[in-house]
Amino acid sequence: MWKDIWFLVTRTLRATFRKRSTIILYFGLPIAGILASLLLYGSQGTTELRVGVVNGDEGQTIAADTVRFVQGLDHVKVVNVTQQELHDQLAASDLDSGLIIDSGYSESVRSGSPDHIAIQSVKGAQVTAYMKSMLYGYIDNVAAMGRISGGNDAKFQQLYDRYRSADFKVTSESVNDTSTTKEMSYQSIGFLLMFMMTSAVSLSELILKNRENRTYFRVLSSPINARTYVLANILMNLIVMLAQIVIVLFFMRVVFRIDPGMPVAQMFGILLLFSLVSVSVSLVIVAFSKSTAMAGALSNLVVTPTCLLSGCFFPISIMPDAIRRVSDFLPQNWVLQSIEKLQSGAGFAGVWFNLSILLAFAVVFFLIATYKFGRNNDTRNFV
Amino acid sequence: MNVLDIRGLTKKFGEFVAVDNMSLTVREGEVFGFLGANGAGKSTTINMVSSLLRPSSGEIRILDRDITKQSRFAKLNLGIVPQDLAIYEDMTAYENVSFFAGLYGLRGTQLKERTEEALEFVGLCDKAKSLPKNFSGGMKRRLNIACAIAHKPKLIIMDEPTVGIDPQSRNYILTSVRNLNESGCTIIYTSHYMEEVEEICSRIAIVDHGKIIAEGTKEQLKSTITDVKDIRIEVKSALPAAAGALKAIPGVRTVLQEENMIRIHSDAAVDNLNRILKQLLDDGMEIRSVEEQEPNLETVFLTLTGRNLRD
Ligand SMILES: Nc1ncnc2c1ncn2[C@@H]1O[C@H](COP(=O)(O)OP(=O)(O)OP(=O)(O)O)[C@@H](O)[C@H]1O
Ligand SMILES: [Mg+2]
């Protein structure tokens, strides 16, 4: 029997994926989903400020540290330029603002009265406000040390060194960074869930399609029985799901370098469990449909709304309470919840309940489909 | 040896009896004609023989083995050419045949050889790599046949394989039926075209309302109706009212009108041609020709069922 199943699976896969449009449908769309979430979350918090720096006070530690401080700020990208380049690139909007340090800057800070530094911008004050406030805070601190040391070089150096070793605090901001990539990967998975469900339905629909073109009955008049045929369809469906999961995780992790904030293997496991759910749901849809048209309509009625309600497209937290209660009955939500839990540091043990619920969904839907398939015995259109 | 043995076969759909206690035997090497009007129960019978429908009662044996007890054996020895096309439009002709042949366990070089053989048999070798989407109706029908024969079944059942196709494809198909038969296949052939059945079938069964009402060679069937004569009268333009009056004439059994041809079946023993012609003349019709036909299968069918095969 397994030989027959494998024969059916390979032949069907080959025929299905010969068309480039199906490859795009099954694999291109989920990748586009990652891109979409990159755009959604990538652009939100991180409008990057491009700052051109003209350092006329070269060789001085304080000037160099100032530039490094700006570099270390969140959402700021620093390029070293000349005065002329700064002027041109600001005009061409290649840069958002410029930081000009003239010679004598370090000396002036050290003596307690900062001077010879200027910030230029074409876009207006609000662009530079953030940088200005951070930067002036920094300069004021150093200038205060200058005033305290009152011209005593050794004392200033001592204070300054201590300050420098402390300012690594700035990098602790990077915790914020992974929260963005977590959101991105969460969102990518949300989209993937929907694409998995739609492709599961269209692959299961082959059963109906082959009923309509009557090849199903030709198959049944051969030594292949209905059970073998449906098993082969399920197996093929699972293989496609598996490929989708692998490809999406690969693109997410390796190509786009999004850190999901949890082990990829755990994500893979959960998604694999969900592939069982989406195949079983698709079988229920097919079992209750008399034609591919009806299955298509049912799928539209089921897949998109449930994905919407369970938070595949935007976080469920923004929805009213009543809807959030509905989402407890939707398998997609249990996947997303598990991922959220794991991202916020819960171990695999913390999501056992969620995973059992998912498995239960799969089992129940498989049983419903099996029951219904057993009762459809309509061979009317053959011969 | 009997290739197909049907005993007391009945199929009910709810209250409706589609096949009614049918018994039938097809012997090895025969081309067996299966005739019946629309809804007579032919396809239902074939569906049960190919295990797609479960009989309400009765027994079916293929090559002397019960098809429910040894279903794999039965299916391996059976090829079905369905009435409606059953092919994948998005697979090439070659892939179609190879797919269906593969379901019978063929693999590798054997699968390749049998596929090519089947395609050659129906004359589609040069179209092997094309999609059936772009085929003519006749070519699709031929592919439909190729898909049923690549696994070399002992018994091939063809349900109206020539419906709605060009004469060239039809001749091709009829020739291939003969060739298949010569190569040792037993064939059950269903058709609405009497000429085809007369041409290729060695034995014929006529089905009506799920029952076999006559069975035998062409000659045997024709000899059952020596008591009937088949009169064809060509008129300039037939009036619809004519039939009723004609039926009242003693001896007349059935009257059929096809455009300006009136066909009358009448008892051979009754001399009524004069009365018939007088009736037509009285009705104001202009007679062009009168002809008495040798009985053929169509006459047999008409006499037995009171209906034309094609309606
Ligand atoms: N699944 C079914 N349910 C109910 N009635 C059915 C079913 N299948 C067939 N029938 C009925 O059984 C009768 C026989 O149908 P069948 O298809 O066997 O006829 P047929 O001899 O093949 O006719 P045709 O020449 O039109 O193909 C018809 O009256 C049909 O309506
Ligand atoms: Mg039929």
C-alpha cells in the first residue's frame, strides 16, 4: 500500500508544481508575508536618522568620544564627511542632519565651557531634537567634569575614565531591538498560518476536482481503494506544508536575519503541529463540499475570518474582549499564543497545554472528516 | 471460460430499481454488445462490475472469481473506458497513461513500454508530450481508451467510446477494438450506434428497465422478429396528426416519424400496405417512395422495446 501511496504522491506533486504559478502561490506568498512584516515593523520604530559628521578636532579623545556617543544612539547612523560633502548631501536629502566639530572643541569642553560644535538640519527641529538633547546632555556632563577638575589634568582624566566605562549603559537599549524582531517573526508566522491553511484547502480540493473530472473513479476502478487515495492526498498535503515551514523559517532566519527570540526548532515543532490542524480542517471543508466551487466558498468563509479573529494579521490585544474570547476556539490563536509565551521566556514546558489543544483540534477535525467521507458514496458521474 | 458472469444482479436507488435481477455471461474472446435506451441501467451495471457501486443483491464473477472476495484480482483484469472522459487535463497524454498504468503496479521500463504501446495503439504517439487541453474531441476519446488498456486487462468495458466524434477517429477506434479483440481481449461494448454494434459485436444483449430482454448473435436476434415487417414511406411533408390514424389500422404495431420519413412496424401476416397508403393519401400527403426493409438491429430494438434507441 505504501508503494501505491508514494506513487500517487510523487505523481501528483510533479503535476501540481509544474506550473510556476503554483510555486508562487505555495511558497512565494509566505515569503512575501515575511517581507510584509519586515516593512510593517521595520519602519515603525526605526526611522533611521542619517547624520554626517565633520570632525575638525582630530586626534582629540573628547571629540572622538563624542562622535562615538552619537554613533551609539538608537536609530542613528553616522557617516564621516567633509564640510563640502555635508553641504551637498544635506541638500540632496542623502543625510538628515550634520554634526560639525571645529578644532578647539575638546579643549573648550575640558575647560568647562563647550563651544565649536554645531548641528545642522534641513528637515526642521524635530528631527534633530532627539539627537540634540542626548548630545548636549553628554557634553554637559563632560564639561561639568572639566569645571570640577579646575584645570587639573590628572583629576579630569580620572573622572572622565570612570564616566567612559559607565556609558556602556547606552548599549543596554538593544533589548528593545529584539522586541521588534520578535514582532516581525510573530507577524511572519501569522501570515504563514493563513497561507498554510489556504494551500491545505486547495490541495485537498484536488479530491473534489478529480471527482469532477472523473479521474477519481478511474483510480477507484484500479486496485487503489478510496482510503489509499485519501491517505496519499493527506501525505502530499503534509509534505507541502513541511516545505512551506522550512522555507519560511529559512528565509526568516538566514536570509532576512530576523531573530525570533526563541529557538527555531521549537517554532518548527509548533508549526508542524499546526500543519496537521490545517490539513484536517481542509479535509472537513472538502468532506462537506459537493464541488470545488463550494469548497472554495467555504474556505473563504472559514479561513480568512478565523485568521483575522485569531490575530494572524494584527495583534489580538487591540481587539475587544468578546472577540478575544472567540479566539479561544480558533487553533491559529493557540499557535500564536504559544509563540508569544516562548518568546517571552517561558520554556517548552509552559506551552504543553497549548500544544495538546492543537493536537485535539487536529484529531477532532480528522474524525469529523472521516465520518463524513464514509457517508458520501456518490459514484454517479462515472461510466 | 467465462470472462464475466453476472447472476441475479439488482441495484436499487431507494425505491427505484435501476438494475433488476440481471443475469449475463460473457465468454472469452467475444465482443459483446450491450444495448439499451437512456436510463436502461447499462452504466449502473458497469459501475457494479468495476466495484464503484455495491450491488443491492446478486453476484459478479470475473474470470471465475468473485469480485468482492478477490477484488484486487478482478480489478487487475479489468479496464474501463468510461462514457464521460476521465483524464487529467493538466498532465500530458504520456503522463496520463503512465499514471493510470502505474496504479496497477507497473514501474520502470515496463511502465514506460506499456505506456508507449498504449499510446501507439490509439495513434497518439506524436502527441505524447501535449496536454489534452489542446486535443480534439476524438483525440481525447482515444486517450481515454489508452488509459484503460495500458495494463493489459483481460476484459475491457467500453461505454459509448465513439459518442460525438469525427468519422476518422471513430474508424480508428473501431479498428482498435477489433485489434484488441484479436490480441486476446474480451470486450463489452456499449453504443447508441446500431451500425457500429452490428459491425463489431459477435453477441448482443438488449437491456430495458434494468432487465435483459433479448440476448444472442445478430442473426438470432433478427430471427426473433420474422413476424414483423418494417415499412418506410417517404412523403413530401409529414403531418404530425398522421400517426394516430395509422396506428388504428389492423396489424400496425408502431409508427415513427422522422422528418419526412414514416416508419411503420406491422405484423408480417397482415396484408395492410394498401390501407396504410390510402390513409396517407386521404390525409393529403404526397408519397415519394415506399420500401420494405430487411429487419436489422434497430428493428429488433424497436420491436422489443417500442422505442427508438436514440431519442
Ligand atoms: N446514484 C443514483 N441515484 C439514483 N438514481 C440513479 C443513480 N445512478 C443512476 N440512477 C438511475 O438509474 C437509472 C439507470 O441509469 P444508468 O446510468 O445506468 O443508465 P444508462 O443505461 O447508462 O443510460 P445512458 O444511455 O443515458 O448512459 C436511471 O434512471 C438513473 O436516473
Ligand atoms: Mg450510461
